[in-house]
Amino acid sequence: MSIRFPLLLGAFILIAGLGLSMMLADYHLRLLNLAVISAIAVIGLNFAFGYAGLISLGHAAFVGAGAYGVALLTTLLAWSPWLALPAAVAGTALLAMLIGVPLLRLKGHYLALATLGFNVCFSIVAANWIEVTGGTNGISRIPELQIAGHALGNERSYLWFALVVLAASATVAALIHASRHGRAMIAVRDDETASSMTGIDVPRAKLAAFLLSSVYAAVAGGLFACHMRFISPEDFNYAHSIAYLAMLVVGGEGSIVGAILGALFVTFLPEWLRFLGSAYLAFFGLFVLAILIFLPSGLAGIRRPASFSRDGRIKTLALVGASREARQ
Amino acid sequence: MSLLQATEVAKRYGGLAALSDVDLSVGEGEFVAVIGPNGAGKSTLLNVLTGLVLPDGGRVLLDGWDMTRAATHKRVRGGLGRTFQHGRPFARLSVLENVMTGAAIQSGRSELDLRERAMAVLDQMGLAADAQAPIESLSYGHRRMVEMCRALACEPRVLLLDEPAAGLNSAEVDQLVDRLTELRGKHRIAIVLIEHNMGMVMRLAERIMVLNFGCKIAEGTPSEIQSDPAVLSAYLGEGYRHAGV
Ligand SMILES: Nc1ncnc2c1ncn2[C@@H]1O[C@H](COP(=O)(O)OP(=O)(O)O)[C@@H](O)[C@H]1O
Ligand SMILES: [Mg+2]
């Protein structure tokens, strides 16, 4: 494993994405941009949920924090987006720290409910703090990203940029996965008591996973704001948090490749199934259930040997917010 | 001065006294066994020593450091290792990764260093061939050995073993006895062994402590314990002396 897999993964994302960007038409490029941005957020969620087992239903709020950070800094303070992006990410990490220290004392479905509450709070603030956020009208006229004087004005050039960020995000995530920090997070989800008995500082490992997930979310949010150039509170309500979780579970939790596959799949599925009309949501619910039952390690699990596939019931429970304790 | 010292440790669960004023002292490199019937409080004693359960009274010192209320991971970093009664390896990590988690006890070690240290421990305990295997492919006995390797990778000065032979077949038990003997000989690790297999206890222990209903009822060398009337009636049974195990 070591450093080879992370680098190969990054290279593969770039090559596959570049190929797709040449083949697709504008409308599908737009969807692909959204899928790539979601993939970054879902790779982040994988740290919290896939590795450390923290059921977070507030991920969209961190995406929103990154997006609003960029939007406010660029429109109100006229910062360059290149400065606003890292500042918004740092601000979101700080927010995650303030939220995480008290909330991560909760476990299982209590944590799920608390993070859901956090997401609802975020939406309420974003919709009602009109002087700053513009309320439900949102924030428009977010400036374009420019690289060396060239504006990333069309879907294709933006996609190239987003692909580079995704490739870097995935590579870093794979490096963390293969490090002592990744192993500590995974150990914590498997068995907190045995983890502490192995010298792991369990609260710290959880907080690290939560912070990492919020940083990835904020990067995705910043990219989203610069791509859409208009954001409003409903882009970040709790339904999006559930969508991120669905992407991760469909793709295969605990797997970076799975996070990307899940984001792509769940973004494009409504397109492919447009003929279903309003029956789509019912179909999607059944589809996720089917994955949980028949493909417990998600899409990424298809290529893995059977010995790695685990009990799908665990994830069904996790998704509805059941706690680790409830399993034992 | 002893390395690990528990003084008058007490723990109640509701009306039940799981431990009443129990003293335990383990010297550097010493091998102490704790025996007693089921429910006597043996695992609870380990839980108090490792900080998984806070005692209602008493103190626990490790090499002079009062760790009675310290967090578990700090005690482990201070030199305490433990395996669990029912075996708790990390199921989503491979054998090698499990042991590497232990080796990461010291920060600043490179991945390569962690890997080499973990392999050395696996080698020593005879598990090197299974290094890449997922945990679920291992036999119960091997899983428990992985857990012990993980604890050893933390480089403990005192290793607490909670019924390590339970569920092992007799060949595996013999192997375990050899490994434990080796550990003490080579690395001077002090060991506290909770075990029902009296043959194993008598072969390994220098000193035995007997718990019954949360109280220490005897402490002494194996031969003293085997002829102690209180121990015979509470745990070993009158037939034990004559069976001559
Ligand atoms: N968490 C707990 N809550 C309530 N009672 C407990 C708990 N842990 C242990 N006990 C009780 O304490 C007594 C000692 O248990 P334990 O230390 O596990 O015994 P042993 O390991 O000697 O078999 C038992 O009666 C057990 O039921
Ligand atoms: Mg016990």
C-alpha cells in the first residue's frame, strides 16, 4: 500500500475525469461538476462516519459554512476567492471544533440527532440573519475563480479545476487512511474500549475525524459557491446531509473510492431515471435499501473479496441512527 | 518498591461489592496469578487497574505514579498492557495493522518503523504468517493471540491477561505457556494472569492471589495456595489436593 495507492488514485481521477470532460456536453458537465464537488464532501464524511463511526447528519451545514464563508468574504469584503477559500475552510474547522467538543461526547443516535439539530440551526440562521446572509434570497454575484488571468468561466474549465482538487483530496485522504491516524479512527469505531487499551486517545481521534470531515466539507462548499456563484440556505439544509450519507453508503462506507462512486452515482441517477417522474424518490429509497441488503460494502465492495463484505444490517441500522451500543 | 500497586481498592455495583479493599502488588518482572470463581471480581480488578472502571475507594500506583483516576490511554502509555476476557481485536484492520496500532504508542515513529516493530512482535509470538490476514479469517485462538501481540507492541512493563487460555485447545495452551515464559525471561515483563486453567497457573505463577466475592481470601506461592483450606473450600475444591494437578 504505502504511498503507491494514494498517488495512483489521484492520477486515475485526473485521467478519467479529463476523458469524461472531453466527451460530455455542457449540461452533463454541470452535473459532473456537482458530482465532483459532492465527492469531496463525501470523502470528508467518510472520515467521520466510515472510519470513526460518528453518525453525522449535519455535514451539509459544514458545506454551507464553507460556501457562506467564501460568499461573504468575496462579496462583502471583496476578498479574492483564493484568499477567501482557505479562510473559509479555517473558519469552518474552528466551528467544527466548537461544535465537536461538546457534541462528540454523545454516541450513536444521540449524536445523529444533535448534528441534525445543528444543521437545522444553521439553516435557520442562514435564512433569518438577513443583513448578513441575505436570508432566503441568498447571496449572488460571487466572483469567478481565475487562474493566471484566465477565468474558469465555463463548465469544462471549472471541471478541470475541481478534478485537481478532488484528486488532491482523495490522495490526502488515502494517505491518512494508511497512516496511524487512519488506523486509530478505524479502531475507535470497531471498539472504543480496546482502542483506549491500545494507547489511543479516543476523544481526540473522534475530534480529529470530525475536524477532517468538516475541512473537506468546507472545501466542497467553497467550490460550490464559486461554481454556482449564487448560494441560498436551501442548498445546505439537512436533506443534503442525508443525501451525503446516502452517497457514502451506496458507494461503500470506509472506502474513498466508494465515496467518489457514490457521489457520482447518486448525482446522475435522477438523470437516468427521469422517466419515473415523481416516483423517483420512492425508487431511490428502495434502491438504497437494496444496496444495504444485497451489497453491504456498497458499489466499491463489488470488486472486493467476499471475506471483506460485512453485515449489511449494521449499516441499515446506522443509517436510521441506531447506536453502536444497540448492536451489542 | 513494587511496579504496580493497588491499595484497598473497592468497587460496588448497586448492592453488590465487586471488590472490597483488595490489595495487589506486582514487582518488576514478577508473575502473579489471580484466581477465584466466576463473579469473584477478577475482571473488575483489571478494569480498575486499567481505568475502564473508576474505584469507589483505594489507590492504584504505577511505578510511584498515582493513576487512580487517569485516563486509560495514559496508563497504557505509562506501561500498562491488557488483553480482554473475550478477545477484542479490531475487526476492520488486518492482523499487522492491529499490531501496528499498538506500536504507534510512541509518537514520531515512521510507518516503516511501525511495520517492522509489529512484524517483530508477530514473529516472536508465531503469527508472522498471518500478518496480512483479515481478523475474521483467523481461529478464535489466533484472534486472542493477535490481541496479545497488539498489547505487547505497546511495550508494556506490566501485562494484564484476562483468561487468555479460555477457548484455546490444549496444544494452543501449551504454546501460550511457552510464549509467556519466554516473554518473562527475555523482556522482564511483569505479568498478572487471570486464569481458570490451574495447570497453567501452577506452572507459571510465582505468587497467586485468590479472590472470592470481591475479597482477597489468600495470597502465597503455588504450593501454599494448593494447601490453603480456605482456597480449597471456596474454589479449588477438596478433591484438588488429592488429584495432584
Ligand atoms: N458493569 C457492571 N455492572 C454491574 N455489575 C457488574 C458489572 N461488572 C461486573 N459486575 C458484577 O461484579 C461481579 C464481579 O464480576 P467480574 O469482575 O466480571 O468477575 P470475574 O471476572 O471474577 O468472573 C459479578 O457479580 C458481576 O456480575
Ligand atoms: Mg472475568
